[in-house]
Amino acid sequence: MTAKIPATVITGFLGAGKTSMIRHLLGNANGKRLALIINEFGDLGVDGEILKSCGIEGCEDGDVLELANGCICCTVADDFVPTMEALLARPNPPDHIVIETSGLALPKPLVKAFNWPEIRTRVTVDGVIAVIDAEAVAAGRFAPDVEAVAAQRAADDALDHDSPLEEVFEDQLSCADMVVINKIDLLDEAALTHVTGEVGARLRPAVKLVRGSHGAIGGGVLLGLEAAAEDDLAARPSHHDGLEDHDHDDFESFSVSIGELAAPEDLLARLAPVISAHDILRIKGFAAIAGKDMRLVLQGVGPRIQHYYDRDWHADEARETHLVVIGQSGLDRAAISAALGG
């Protein structure tokens, strides 16, 4: 009997560092042939494009598959299962499958999908990895302490509705076999100790807790957990247990096209006030800079904006700036687009 192919599910909120961790994993997979399934939440496959342009030996375009039709846990039958079937039907299937969920995905419905007849005999969930932003948890934004978050929200006059962010965060922790506390370089030791204690107290017994920075966790740590999570669903509680489905109506995304820019600073100067004024969770995309042969990648989480040049523009690509804006429902698309120059 052929051994099942292990699959690792990587969850975490927007900007927690999932893509950075996968990039590092590709270069430290200890010889394993990896296939990636990327569930991009937005109109542009930004994360998938970044991974495809990673420049790491063995990272081929055909090994990166994107699911861009919405949250992966909501499109299991229509999107995820057929993608898995196509991957398993290849003449030379991968040694290991890595699945990056969107920041909004609930992991448990996805793990349940591994019990579908089309998948169960061929693949097992090696482990569920939850990646958290240490600084965000320290600030209480995605903390699992619901009462503390509710008190913080009550004191914020800018918020006019409840959001399920903390429930999604708790579901990701509850389903995890390993939790990576990422971006530890942004905290002092006292704050980091507090975050580690808060998160650790809410994990199931034997769940591993790992600290990291810039997603630099190797395959020897992330792969080979042998959790068989699909057989252990009862031990992974969810706020949505017993519900037939769920929605993510509290979130929305849209894209903005700007054109070529004179310099990166021009866009950065526009982004900061727009993010602040409209409480945008994340902005990401590519920018075309005049006089530069390479495209500029932008990744913004709250007020933190990272940017770097990743590769040359292809001859068949339009040199334009494309951004995906993600936030809670009610975003003023017209005002945001106008402020960004779209």
C-alpha cells in the first residue's frame, strides 16, 4: 500500500508572515519536493506571484497552485477538492503539500475535507501550523481574550459593529498542532514572554509553540509532525461547530490600478494616511516605478509597509501599479481609490 502524501496547512491572520515562512521553507525543505496551494483573498494573486518569483531552485510555476475564488474553507467542494485531485493525478506527485490559507479561513472545515473519499486514501494532514503576529497579539488586536478585546472595542468610537476576528483567531489556535509566534524582533523580552504565556495557555495539550522572526522556520521543524489531524477533529474545538456554514461578510477587498509612479516614496506617502483614515487591515500588490526594470512588491499590514524589488517586468506585462485593499465591510472604495490616485 502506497504511503499517504503528507500535507501541512498554514493558517494565520493577514500579514502574520505566512508567505515569508513558505519562502524560507522552500529553501530549507531538506530535499523534499513541495507543492504549494495558495488561497489568495483578493482580486490579484499577489502571494502566489511572490512565491512563483522566489528564484529558489526547485520552485517551479507548476508547483504553485492558486485558489482565488474566495476563502478556502467556504469553497471546499468547488475549488479545493478538484485542485487536490488534479495535483494527485500528476505522474510524479509531490513529496509534501503545503497549503497557505487566507487570513480569514477557518482551519477545521478545511481539515474535514481531507476525509472526502477523493482525498482520504491518498493524503493525510501532517500538521496545522498557526502563524501569529507577536506585536499584534501583544497589542490585543487579535488576542484570544474576548473580554479584553470587547473592552478595547467599546472604547473605540470609530468602530460601529462587532467583528468575528477574535473568533477566527481562536479557531486557528484551537485547530493548530504548532503555533509560530512570528516577528519576535518587534517586541522586548517582557512583552514576548507575556504573548507566549497568553497564547500557550489557550492551546491544546502537546501543541508545540515556536518563536521566529521573518518566518525563518525550516522544514525540519514544520514538516513531519505526523498529526493525522483529519482523524482528530473532535479534539479541535471551533466556534462554528454544529453550524452548516459560515460567512465572512465582515470583510471585503477590491483592487486599485494606478499606473507607473515616479518613485516608491510617492506611493508610500499616499498609503500611510489612507490606511489610517479608513482602518484598512492590509494593502498589498505590485508597483511600476519609472526608470526601473524591476517591479516593486508592497506588503502593508496596518501602518507597517514593506517594499522591495523582486524581478524584472515580463515583456507581455503592462507596467502598471496594482494594489489589493482588504478591510472590514463598509470601506469607502471611491475615497480610497481617489486618495491612492486610482
